[in-house]
Amino acid sequence: MSTAVEKEKRLMSSKRISTIEDEADVFEITDFTTASDWERFIARLEEILHEWKLVNHEPRAPAMKDLYATGTWAERTEEVVFADFRFTFTYYFLKINEVTASNVNSKKEEVEELDEDHKTPTVFFDLMNFENDFPSRSHFLCRWYGLQEFFTLTPVSEKQLIEGESKTKLLLSSASIAFGNSNCSIPVFIQLQQKWRKLFTGTSLVRGASIEFEMSHLRRLPSQFCHLAGLLDVFKSKLGCVYISMPPVSVSVRFTYILKDWFHSAWPQMPPDFTSICDGEVGYGDINILPFGACSDPISELHLSCTWPCLSEDMIVENSLYSDLDPLQAPQWTVSLQMADDLSCLLGEFLRDFLKLCDRLESTDEVLKKVSAENDGDKNAEISHALQRLTEPVPALSSIPSLGNVMSSASSRIKLKPEEAPIPEAILDKILYFLFPDARVPRSHSGGRLPTKNKRKESIVSTASESLTSSASEHATDEERKPDEEKIADALAELNKQLKSAPIESLTHKLSLALCNVNKNFGGLLGVAHLWQEFILEMRFRWENKHLISGIEKGTPNMGSCLLHQKLQMLNCCIECKIKRESVGYGYGPDSQNIYDQSLEDMKDLPDGLSAKEMKRLSKTASLLNSSDDDEEFFECHENDEGEGAGGGEDDVDAGEKRNGDEFVTSNSLEVTGVKPEGQDNDKHTRGAKKSASENSSEKSVFLDSFTHRPEGRLVAMKNVFLLSTGEQLFIPVTQEPSPMTEDMLEEHAEVLAKLGSSAEGSQIRARMQSACLVSDMESFKAANPGCFLEDFVRWYSPRDYVIDSEDGQTNDEMVGDSSDVEQNAGSCVARRGHLSQRMQIPGNMWVEAWQSAKPVPARRQKRLFDDTKEAEKVLHYLASMKPAEVVLHLMPCVVHAAIAKLINEAVEARVPNVKNIIDKVIANAAKVTRNFPLDKKKYFDLLRQLEIAESVTARTTSLRSKFTNDPLSTPEQEGKEEEIESFVTALLSQGEVLVKGGACGPAGANIHKMFIAAQRASNMILDDEETVDELADKTNPISHQDRINHLKRTIQNLPSPSSDVRSSSSCSDFPAPSSREYILRAMVPRPAPYSKVLPQRMYCILGEGENRLAGAFTSDSTFQ
Amino acid sequence: MEEQEIITTLKILIIGESGVGKSSLLLRFTEDTFDPEQAATIGVDFKVKTLTVEGNKTKLAIWDTAGQERFRTLTPSYYRGAQGVILVYDVSSKQSFNKLDAWLNELETFSTKHDMVKMLVGNKIDRANHEVTKDEGLKFARKHHMLFIEASAKTNDGVQCAFEELVEKIIQTPGLWETSSKNLTLSNHGPEGQGQSCYCVL
């Protein structure tokens, strides 16, 4: 062996650049041309050791207590080849975090060991280190040999096995050579046989000694070895020397007991009764509630490990007849949990089922058609209807609730025969009332879609509503009771802020829950399509009949909410707009102030404002509206309007009077008679102006107009600002509000603007495109301030563009441009105080241009900037064209929102350890996913996975807590110790293995003991006589949960407490046979000869079902042998 | 270097009171010209420019907004998704400086990325009558965790620097932008100014 090493050393010397040792033969010619596979294999191993810098490396300090379980392990892997046999060569090691600590340690050692030739190698420390016996989690080799660093050499392919003595020896010696050459004392293991057997053999070369790692793995161990005494015999005989003077072997023992049946506490989760929604007993409040929890007990096993750490062999006896190792007497109890693997969680499954609909490509119609009555006549009607829609001119379609539209909703409503509808009608009604609670209140208008349908079901609805309110109030009180109320509130607030979804009580939110429920309980995709269709019908109904959508907050679409919610908000804006527009005739009260008041007020003079009152004029109004797209025709329409309904006009004025107060009153009388012809005049003038080439003349005509008309549409006076020409008070006009936009509209708009490019022309067009609002404001301004100039306008609109002159007199000289001409003509006396900024004076700039083209028209008679009819139809079309899959995806943000809210409530209530952290992570991810656009279903699946994990953690917590704090367990002696049990439970959930304080005598230990007793008694059918019948009945047909608990309570209370003499009273032991028994035997013994050095020897044994393993590390002196 | 791929497109906003020179700054940056007769912006305007900062070629989509009060009901909708914002005031107008708080408020309300990089630019330093000192600008920037620079679109002082600094900062902020390809050479310029203002000196 040693000669081979020498030879190899020479061969490799040129390769070792970094560490050329004291060999003089550097200049010798070395020949690698004939290197064999074997030599190359060794060379490769050495090369890797060099790469990983493990050559000559300093010994590590002994690992500190429990570091194996708590520290971090790392590994490095390379592939090596021996001929055609591929191996993975892996280095496992414990990461040393506390650099400083280990430094201090190693320094100490250096001081200690300076006298000696060498330091104690790491592996010696490890073999004898008592601090890390039975680590709760670590590599199995680490557990068996107590090593903090080692190599493994395992075949890559499953098919190639290392079998047979010679192969094994060859590999071991090759490794020895490589490690010896590299002066690396880290043990190396070679995997033998099939992988699952985890059978290894290994070696380690330490200066002056070598360690052999041996292992045997047997299905069954001869019975004479199945106890400590037998194992000690094996160990001693292996050491090969039975001396009288042999020091006692130190022994560590661990017995593990498994508790599988939880007899005193049934799994507390009652699966929600999905059928409840059908039978009508429980109200539709159920729709609001997401299921939560695990279907089965998430904790499958409890492992109790009783440990006797490092005893002397003299102190304990365990042989085939007698055992000192009573688990109750064990000094150390540790507990770990085995969780159920494929835990199915209610919430996770519920959501997953819903999200799965995203994969369905059918459109709503296609889905519904499958079940719709296949009636030929019907079909024809359908087709003709579709054709009619196609041929219908678009504006007409989008304008007025025509009879055709109403019919179409009615017909599609009938499309599903009641018996074929996936959602039974009664339930559909409930769901719709859940979504639209306001539908219960009888509407003033006749056309309530829901109320008419409901008449026969009045009673059901009323009971349902009661249950809804009661459940709501219950919920409220529940919340008050919660000790963690604040925590929950915080988390929920955070949730609302972070997610791009919809407010929790909004219609969108409710809709998402309702669709989820329908998917689960009423026909999946079909049900979803059905409800969605109903929803769209309701939306259209509300638009056409001017009912605001309840549960959707007013105001412009909130870009912080999901797109679907924005669309509904948009629709609500449209409806609101329409209501205002059409109800002006009835003297709409001022109490309904909101941001649209102005624009609505502006629009009250619009011709179609009368349509609400006179339904017979519907069609006519429709045509008016259509034409209103064209500015020129607008005023002609108005003429029309005036001729027909002077009464309506009167009303308008009255309404205006109420609103705008004083300044309106003065001009009221003239409003009807005077102003409208004026409008016509204006119109003619401007038309004339457009024809004329001269700008100046147009300017003048506008100017003239502005003097002749009466002020209109004043909002408020601007303080201390007076018109330049007349010196009159300057008034801020009533203006049109810019149109509300949803985020997709905005994006589209921005895209259009961006597409115009960076050029000057592009900018010009962009400005023009956006000038509608500016022109509208200018027109309003002109109307409110007769005789005004651009300067006046600028002073209100862009005050920084009106430069106040420091000195009088010089102004006129500086002025250039068209507008100043006019100004000079008109009233130069007032104009002296200032002038337009340079940029406003540029000839032909957009502002001047817009000013010139603007006619004095008050906002309410201008063309609407926001066309509610068009926008509403766009939204309705958008909704109607959504496939169920898209609906699902668009509602996912809300679903996720609800799910996380549910999770927060449950998790906080269950007092999940580290709950904040878990929830924060989920929220952060959800925020990212919901903000992502386009919506990505894969990301939602990932998110659901995360939610599921959080859910199962919660379920575990609930389960475990109920197991340890269940009523039957509490005895008088337990009182006051809840806290300790509580902290034990928390630790058990967050750590892998937990030490039981006080062992069997501690409060947690006592509980565990009771559990084992109960399980033992049940499994051995030991029953208290009078309860035998009950118990049997219990097992065959389970009775209710509460009964069972009561029963168990009695059973357990009848049990003697663990402190009394249990074993004598019952015929079986408290604990089952240990599932595994582990022993570690250690000794410092000279080997192989009595005069050899005293070296560490160790053997690990595990005896269990089907797994009997002995793993020995035997050191022998290589000098004195 | 010429053929280098564009790693990302960044959306930059320019906001501030009317007439402080937002469009002029943009024009100076994109076309290196100055137009004393720059018309007042209506609504929003838009320009594109590619910029290479620290070896990273980025495409900038710069949205220039109108400063007038009335346009403010319209323009904030374009704040969505912007990774950087340039807040401009006029050093010769105290009033334009005093309005900065309102602008920041608006930004807070309407921007979707809360870690967007903000830069304060004091424009028109070529003018003689300064009403806002550099120190005031610095203080404001520090208080609101912004980058700060004084500049002049007219004399081309600090304009290029301002945009470059802003882009560099955005690139250094992880999670703020998405890369369109992988060849990113992130300089290890470090987080020396992380969370607080850092200054570029003229």
C-alpha cells in the first residue's frame, strides 16, 4: 500500500502546484501517457480536493450542542469517472457561522496542542462528541457517525451498483491514496448496493491512525443482539480485545414511540355543509363564507423520543429479560410531529377548482347553448336577432333602451328552461339578492327585474334576509370578542392597500364569491356561465332603467382596483350621469351633490334631457343624440327641441335657479327667450368666420358676439380679478368635468398619444387631440364673461402666463400677436396692467387658435365630453363578450383578496406561530400577482399553492392545539400550566423536534403520557365494563362530535393519573413497543494491539421494524500495530 | 457598444407648475436645443430617447405634463407605471417652489410604483433674479428623499446630468424595472445614497 502511495505521489507532484512538498524530485520527467483509469480516477479526486481547498486543512472545532440540527449544512458536488463508471463525489459539511467563536476555539487549541506534534483531527472529536447525539434533522451518515464533514462517493446510475468485496476494496483504497496524498483527514464513504439501503463503507486517514467505517444492514437481527447487552457484546468483540482493564463503554440510548391515534380528541374540523345553500334553512349568507381548513387531520403521527444520554454501561441493564429503560424515567423527552403528506385543504381546493375554469375556452353563449332548449323556432329567432344586431346602426344601438334591447334581455333570460338551468331558480334568486340587496326594496319604477320575479317567493326572501342580517351581526360581535382584533384589522387594512382587487363589501367582491360557490355547488362552468349571464342582464337592466349599481362606490374608476371593478364603476358613472341628465325635468334635488353635478347640470339642456319625461318621443330623441356627434347640427337640434317642449325649458331654468343662486337670477328671464337664438347667431357667425380667410375678421366677429350675449354658466366670481376690457367682475365658469376612464381606456389613450412619436408634428397633433377640454373650458369662460379676452382666460387658467408689468405704459410696445391687436382696439386702459407671457403670444399657437375657435357656449349646452351612453354600452359589451374563463381570471384578485382575509382571520384566531411573517409573505406575493397585467393564471396557481400551505399550517396549529388543550385532558393539577403547554405547542409547530420540559412529569409530558395511555387502551380493547356497549356502538356508527367528546372525557377521567401506579392496575403498558431503538456505544480503546495508542471507537445501532443497522467506526493505530 | 441591446424601457414623468420650463428641459435633453417660444403644453406630451448609463442602454419614454391647475384632473392618470419623476420648479419663482408639496402629494396619490425615483430640478439658473436658493432646494430634496440638481435648459447646465443620474438610480433600484434582456452590466456603484438624497454638483 505504502509503495503505491509513494508512486502516486511522484506522479502527481507536477500537478500539485500549490503545495509542493519536500520532495526533491521536481525535475524528474513524469510520464502520464500510460496513466490507467485507476490513476486518472485518483488524480481527479485529488484535483477536486485541491479545488475545494480541503488539502491540509485545519481541524474544525467540535460542534456545539445541537448545532447539527440547528446549523446549516452545505454540500458540494462533482462528477468523477472510473473507467465507464460514473460517480458523484459530494462533500457535506456543517457551515460554521460564528467565525469569531471558532477562531477563538482554534486558537485555544493551538495553545494547548503546541507541544504535541499534531492537532486532534476533527473526525476524532466528532466520534466522541456527546453534544450532538440523535440530531433531529441531518444527513443519515451524520446521525450514524456523528460527523460534521464527510465525503460520499455514489454511483450516478441506479443500475450500476457496487457489489462484491473486490470492487469495494478497490474504491476504498483508491480513495485512501487520494486522501492520503492530499493529507486530508475527512472521512470518505462509498455507497454499496441499492441506493435505498443506504449502505456505506468508508475510511479516513489520520496521521498515525486510520478509521474504518463499517456498516451492516439487516432485515432481522438475531434476538440475542436485540438489546443493549447483546450490542455491547458485538461492540466489544469488534474491538478485538477483551481486556480486564477496558474502560467502561459509554452508552447513549433513545427510544422512539409513535402515537398514531388520537383517541381523546377527534379532528375538530367539521367539513362545511355544502348542501346548506340548497335546502333553504341556512340563508344565502353562506355565499359570503369561504370554506377553510383541512379535510382530514393534518397531523398524522406524534413521535415521542425518550433519551438517556451518555450513561456508563455499568449503570443500565437491558437484556432479554429485564430493562431499566422505562420511558417514564427517561431524563430527556423530545417530541416531533409527522404531518400528513397529501393534505387537502378546503379553501385551497375551492379556489383551485375555480381557477381551473380559466382553461375552459368556451364562451358564455356556447356553454349555455349546450343546455338551452333546442327549439328550431328559438334558434331562428336567435339568428335573426343576431343579424339584426349586426345591421343595426351602431349609434342607435348604443343610445337608448330600445324595445329591441329589452326584448333581447327577456329572451335570453328564457333561453334556459328552468329544469335545465344549472342553478335552481330559488337559489339563483338568493344569490341575486345577495349580490343586489337593494333589489328587495320595491322600486319606484315599474320595471324591477328582480321584484317582479320575486313576488311569489316573498317569504323565502324575507327569511333569507333575516338570516343574512343575523349572520352579519353575529360576525360583528365575533370580531369584537377577538383578542387579536387589532392584529386582524391591521392585516386586513394592509391587504386592502396592497392588493389590486375591490373593496371587501363591493359587488365585485360578492360576485367573485358567488361565482366561486356556484362553481363548487351548481354545475361548475355551466353554473358560472349562467350566473354571469344573469349578472350581465342585471347590469343592462340597471343601465336602461337608471338604477345605480349598489355596492359599487361612486366616483371615477379607482385605478387601484381590479379592471372588472373599474368597469362596473364606469358603468355606475354612466348610470349616474344618465339619471341626472334625464331627471332634470323633475327638479332633481340638490341633496345628491357629487362630482358629476356640474357636468350633469351642464347637460341638463341637452335635447335628450326630455326623454325621461316623454317616452313617446324616445325615437326622436335618439336621432337627436346621434346627430349630436356633429357640432354643426347640434344647435339645429336644439331649435327642434325648443319648439316641442317649452315646458321642459322652463323647468331647466328653475333648476338652474336653485343651483346657481344669485347671478343666475338676473339673467333668468332672458335665458329662455334670449339666449337660445343667440346660440344660433353665434353659430352662424362662426360658420361665417370659418369661411372667411381673414383671421382678423373672425376674431372680431367672436369679439362682437361676446359683447352681445348674456353671461351664462357662471360658477363663482374670481376674487379681485376684473375683465380687462370692461372692468367687470371675472367669473369662473361652470365647466365640464373630464371623462372618467378605466385603466384599459387610459392605456389605450396613452398608447395612441405615444404612437404619434417624438416629432414636433406629433406633439402638435397630440395637443390638438387633447384640446377638447381646453376649448370646452374656453367656451364656458366666454359664455360666463361677455367681452373677455384671452388674457382674461389666461389669468384664470394659467396665471403664470400673465405677466404683471412693473411699470405702466410700456406694455403696449412689447405686445405682439393677434390677440393684442384686439385688445388695443377694445380697451387699452385696463390692459396696461400686464401682458401675456411670451409663449402665449406666439402666432398660431394652440391656445390662441383654440381661443379663436371657441364660441361662447355654456358648458351645459356644449357637446358632452363624456358620452355616458356610448361608454355604458362599451362596458356592457365588454362584460357580455367575456368568456367564463376570462370572468374567472378577472375576478381572481377579489377571490384571492377574500381568501387572504379568511386566512388572516383563521390564522390569527388559531394563533399560528409567526403568523405575521406568513401573512406578510402571502400578501406581498398577492400584491405582485394582482398588479401584474395581463393577468397570468400560472402565477395565480402559484399564489394558491402558497395560500394552501398557509392554510395547512393553520390547520395543523388548530389540530395540535386542540389535542393538547382539549377538555378531557385538563385535570386540577394542570391548572396554571396552560402557559407552558401553550409555549410547548408553539415550539412544536415552529421547530422540528422539541424538548419536553420536565420529561414525563412536566405538564406537556403528562398530556402526552395520557394520550399514549388512551391509545394503548383503545388498541388493546380495554374498556371500562359499563361503557363497553357505548364504546362499541361508537366505533360502528359514529355519533355526534359533542357526544363523542363527552364520552371520551368520561373515559379519560376514569383513567388513573400517571402519577399513581398505572402499570399495576391495567394489563397493558402505557406505551406501545418503541418503533425504533437507537444506541450509541463509545469507548477509548487502544487498537489493534494493546500497546497501540488509545483511540476513539464508536458504534451506532438502530433497531426497528424492518430496519436494523449497525454502523461502527473503528480506529486503529497505523504506527504501533 | 453601438449595437448594444436596450435592456429596458423606463417611463419618466416631468411635473411642476406651469411655465417652470418642463418642456424646455425635455427639449434640451432630447434634441439639445432651446426654443424661447416653446408653446404651453396642452394635456400631456411625449418624447422618446435612448440613453446609455454605466453601459446599460435604456429607452426612456418621457411624459411631459401641463402644469395648469385645470389640466390636473387629466394628467395624473398618466402617472401610472412611471419609474422616475422629475419635479421641476423655477428658481426665479418662489411660488413655483412653494407648490412642490402639492405636486408631491399628487404624485403620492396617483403613482402606482411607490419606490419610484424622484428628482427635484431647479430650472432657469441662468436668470439673475433668484428667489429660491440652492440650499432651499437641497433641504426640500433631502426631506423628501429626492435627487436634486439645479439646471438651465437655456444654457444647457445640468440637464443631461439630471436625466442620467435619474436613470442610473432607477437601474440601481431592484424590482423597479423589468429587464428586457439579460446582458446587464450593473455597476457596483453601491447604495451610497440609498433612501436619502444624493447630489450631483454642477
